[in-house]
Amino acid sequence: MNAPIAVEFDVAIVLGAKVLPDGRPSPALARRVAHAVALARADLVGHLLMSGGPVSHPVPEAHVMRDLALAAGIAPTRVHVEDRSHNTIDNARLSAPIIAAQGWGRVLVVTDSFHLPRARYIFRRSGLTVAGFPARPDRLGAEWWLAHGREVFAFLKTIYRLEIAGT
């Protein structure tokens, strides 16, 4: 008889992305959740922490993500929600108390590959040691390249906010 596989991470924090005007997940949001669900199904993560508030839609991103994970068969006891954040800095600051309260030590951040370096930087600056696992798009079109270019400027803005302005 084989021993059960031990989870590698206590929790995967799934970072939010746009919710479409009709309430459906954007491709980025769906991709991130699908990636996290695959990790949970493989028992590589024990829990999923969906992080994202009401940014582009009145329904918080985290609620849409939770519903996707539950519809994919992840047990409700494994899905947690942080539904007040409006950006990556908020994701880290508002997820940290949840992680501490649950006693989770091995933390994985799930987001798109272009966003992952900045997300890991922000989480480390918030006092959390995290690993990262990118949700990769099906194809690398112009949108993917534009997102990478935008992220360069977002990273510079983040460094300014956290290192220079101290916000």
C-alpha cells in the first residue's frame, strides 16, 4: 500500500484578476484558479486562499474564484477567501493575518508569470516567505507581451511605494 503524498505547501494564495461586467471571470482569473485547482487536486497544496476584492465589478474577485474552485470539486473546507484587497500590496497585507491565524507556514503564490516577480517581492516585504508558481497562458500573443511590458512599470511603481514613499 502506498503512503499518501504529503502536501508541499500549506496554502496557495491565488491572486485576483478582472471580473467581467457580466460577472464571469476574465481569462486571467479563470487561468489562475484552474492552475490552483490542479495543484489542490494533486495534493500539492492543502488549502486555497482566494485573494481579491471588488475592483472592476461589485462582486469581489475572491468570491468568483471561490465559486470556480468549488464548482471544480475542491472541498469547501479547503477554500478560504480574502475579499477586501484592491491591488497586490493589499493581497499581501490582508492575506498575512489569515495565514498567521491558520498557522500556515509553507505558502505558494499563484498568479501569471509576468506578475509573479513583483508579487513575490511584495509578499516578502510584507513579512511572508513565499514560493511562486505561474499560471501560464495557452498562447503567447500581443496581450501577453503587453502585460509583461506593463508589469515593468508596475514593479518600478511598487518599489517606489514600498522603498521610497513608505506606503
